[in-house]
Amino acid sequence: MEQYVQDVRQRFAERGNPAVAEGQMAYMKHHFAFFGLKMPVWRAISKDIFQQYPMPNPQELIRIVEQCYNDEHREMHYFALELVQRSIKKQPPECIELLEWLITHNSWWDSVDGIAKITGMHFQRYPHLIVPTTERWMASNNRWLQRVCIIFQLHYKAKTDSELLFKYIRQVAHSKEFFLQKAAGWALRQYAGINPEAVRQFVATHQLAPLTQREALRKID
């Protein structure tokens, strides 16, 4: 596994562009270092690596992810998430622990939103995990765990548990946290594509942040 991660890092570093990296670091408010790889480039490199190496087992996956996340470069974090997403359909229920670790480490909107999608995929395979896990995350007061609770159903469409969604949005309705206000509006807007009247009624009967209201109603006539 050490060689695996070293190989990823070396290939990323060789293709890096310092000029691109400067712009990426500025865009991400200098929270992370970058090699300077645009998404099509690092994804193409990742695809080559996935074809070269066998898919890791659950224990190996944890070690690879942790090593990638110990690197300061954001592309290494993206690679870890890509690997997790590719393997998530074969992971046991306990993989939720790894997903929680990912949400709470090197946290920023770009990684957390990717992990939210993966978490949603995992919950679809193991629905019994949804309520106990998300209730614990909502109670944590960690903005990133709470954000995932609100947006993990973005791709569920007609299978969205609207009661759960509305419940968690009510819990953060008075939060001043931008990332929670935005997440709530995003989730409502997405669900409005399935049930616009329910979203319109929810917004009308609850005191939501102006940002949340705008986002929720943006695509409703």
C-alpha cells in the first residue's frame, strides 16, 4: 500500500502545473496545497492507476485513504474519494466509520459534498444505518456532518425521505452557518423537482434563512 500511494503522488507531481496550482490555492482560500492538476487530468491519472492495481480490500482501503489524506495536496484527497466511490458498492456496513472520518478530516465543501454522495450510496445499500447515524451526526454540532445529513439524499429523487429531510432542516433553520443555510436550500431545491408544492408549503410555514429560502424556491414558478 505504501508503494501504491507513492505511485499516485509521483504521477500527480510529474503532471502538476505550478501556475494552475496558484489559482487553485487562491480559490480554496489557501486551505490546501495543490499540484496544479485540473479535474480531467487527475481523473485520467487515477483511471490509469485503478486499471493497474487491484481494488483494495476494506482494510487496505482504510490504509490507502489515510495515507492520501495525510498528504497536504488536495488532489491526493480527491484520489482517495474517487477510490472510495469506486469501491463503495462492495464495502461492508462498517464503512460508515471511514466515511465519517473522511467528512471530519481535511474538511471543506468540495470534499464533503463528494463524500455526501458516497454516503448516500452507502445508505441505499444499508438503510438501517440512516436514522441512527444521521441523528448522531446532527447532534454532533459539526457543520460538515450536519451538511451531509441534509444533502446525502440529493440523488434519491422520488425515494427521498422528505420527513427526515424537513426534520434536519428545521434543526438548523436558525443557524448562522453559511454552509448549512446553503445545504438546506440546495436540498429543498432538489426535492422541489419531485414535489414543488411540499417545498413551497415548507418554506411558507417555517422561518428559514433568506439564503435558504432563495435557493429552495429558485426553480419553482
